[in-house]
Amino acid sequence: MKKEEEKEKKAINERVKAIRKTLDMTQQEFADKIRLKSGNTFSMIERGENIVKEQNILLICNPNQLKIGITINEEWLRTGKGEMFIPQTGGIPILYDDNGKELPTDEEELIGVYRDLFPENKKLIRSSAKIALASQENTIEEISPTARGEAKPGGVKKSG
């Protein structure tokens, strides 16, 4: 019986790894989502050196925790039965930002397109977005009175 329990725990670890890879997250990103202290702890789970704790299973299967717009099937995670994700009903899934607020529709669309890309194209998009953000931040600090609060959009200056 002990060997059977150990085998099932390792299978759960393998399914957690499959979830992370399917979601195209690093070990650290996934560890942060399920409140593990470090990516190293998560790495040990993936290698079968640590078990997935009950609280982590519940966090993985909580759609508001991962904020990915889909729900991980708890039965699949525990037993391997069924599908990895619970099928969505009715339209576009609700996606959340880092603060748990629903994303605007255009951001949902962008994320939907991103999810369909091949991994190498996702990497390219992430790199491009980081470059664009850094450029934007530099531009805002250097020349943008709107971003600094000196003027309202449309060129109307704040009174005061």
C-alpha cells in the first residue's frame, strides 16, 4: 500500500509539471502563483523530491489564484482522470489582472491570441513587450507631461 501511495504522489507531481509547461510558466512564476517560497521548492516537486501539499492542490485548482482564465480540473490533478482543464461554458473565459480585477475585452483577446502561439513565438512576443515597456517608461520619464500629471489627455492642462 505504501508503494501505491508513493506512486500516486509522484504522478501528481508529474501532472503539476504538465500544468506548468502547458501554461508556459517558469518554475518560479508557477511557484509564486501557488505561494511556494521559491522556485527551488517547486523544482523539487517536479523532480519528485517533495510532495504537493493539499493547500497547493487547492490553490492550483482555484481559478482566482492562477488568474489564467481557465480552471484546472482537481480530479485530473489528483487522479489523472478526465481532462486537465475544466471546459469553459459560454463564450470567452474571464481573465484577471494581478489584482484580481477582470481584464478589458481587448486584453482578453490579446491573451487569447498569445495562448495559441508556438512557444518560440511567445518568447519573441514577451521580449518585444519588455523592450516596448522599457522604451515607454523612458519616454514617459523624459518627455511626457501627461504621464507626469502635468496635462490631461488631449492637451488640456490641469488647473491648480
